[in-house]
Amino acid sequence: LVDAHQSVLILQNLSVMSDEETLTSFLDKVDKIGDLVNGLTTSDVATSQTAVHKADTYLQSIETTGFDTTLINTDKPMSSADGNEEMSAINTSSNEYLKALEEDARERSERRKANEKQGKEYKKLGNASFKQGDFQSAITSYTEAIKQMPWDTTLYTNRAQAYFKKSAYQLALDDCNTALKIEPDYFKALIHKGKALAMLQEYDQAYIAYTGAKKVAPNHHQLVQGYIDQLETLRRNC
């Protein structure tokens, strides 16, 4: 059977989002492969055979995986007479499948390191442009950084602030919502979401965002209350 070390390597593989994937499809893939791993590592013959079949089918639907999906073949039905032989074949196929995933994980890890290096350079450029008041250049740099590191929530809130400076409040809101999909309790994203909603005159939704920020960071109660007070002033004057 597959050992725990190989399972860990699979999970590491899932931490890398390919260039072609959206956040939604990436998270969906994590759930699907997690279920496959559980099935492949079980000691139950029927469950394992079913998992191998599902794994083979799923791999054939992924165009960017980078390894041979013909490693697994489960067309042959299993009888009770040759259960031990079938179990051995299943374990062999499972191990080959996991080895292929390990290699894919290694390659993805190398790509991720290269992407992170480039993404951090773009982030530095974006920060420098923002400080200089060149918000359009900041947006361009943050956008390039996001292409390399789509999991980095600070990039979305940084770009949101640049959009805010250009009065592009809906775009700022969109970036905050993306950051919150990745990290639901991200304080900075909740604050900037509230600010964007306030400028869009969505006062009730802005209040919800601010109260959410209060809950996740009660030590910043006074800061958040200041934003809520500003919100109430805007509401009265609209």
C-alpha cells in the first residue's frame, strides 16, 4: 500500500496553481484529488479499485498534468478467486500513479519558485510606483505579479488601493472579493472592501464588511470604528 510520505507529496503538488487555472478550478481540483488519494490509500480492495478507475478518468480530463495517464488501467473486472493478484496489481498501479504525481509536484515546485522570484520583483516595482503616486504603473506591476503569484492576497489588496486612488471603485471591490475568497478573514481586504462599497454608495454592505473586520481583528476596534463613523457621515450626506 501507499505510505504516508507519498500522500504528503501529493498534497504538496496541490499547493501549486497552474498558469491556466482560475482560483475556482484550482480549489475544485484540490477537493477531487483529495478524495482520490483517500481511495487509493485504503486497504479495501473494492474501494481501491474504484479509486484507481476514477483517478485514471480524472487524469485524462487534465490537460496540464504532464504525465502519462495510461499508467492506470482498470478495465479488467475483479473476481473473488484472484483477489490477491488484483490487489497487488492495484497497489502497483497506485504506486506508479503516485510516483508520477511526485515528479509533477517537483516540476511544479521549481516553476513556483521561479514564478515567485519574478512576482516579487513586480511587487517591488508596484510598491515603488504607488509611493511615487504613479497608480497606473502600480496597477500594471501588481497585475504582472498576480500572474506569477495568484495565491498572494496582498497583491490583490495592493492593486485595490491603486484602483481606489484612480476612483475605480468597482475594480477595487473585485480585487478585495478575490482576496477574501482565498483568505476569508483577511483584515486588510475587509477594510478596503468596506471603503470601496462606501464609495459605490452600498452603505449597508460596507457596514457588513467593517463589522466583519471588527470580528477578525478586535484589537483594531478603534481603527475600524473610525471607518464606520465616516460611513455614517457619507450616508447622512447622500
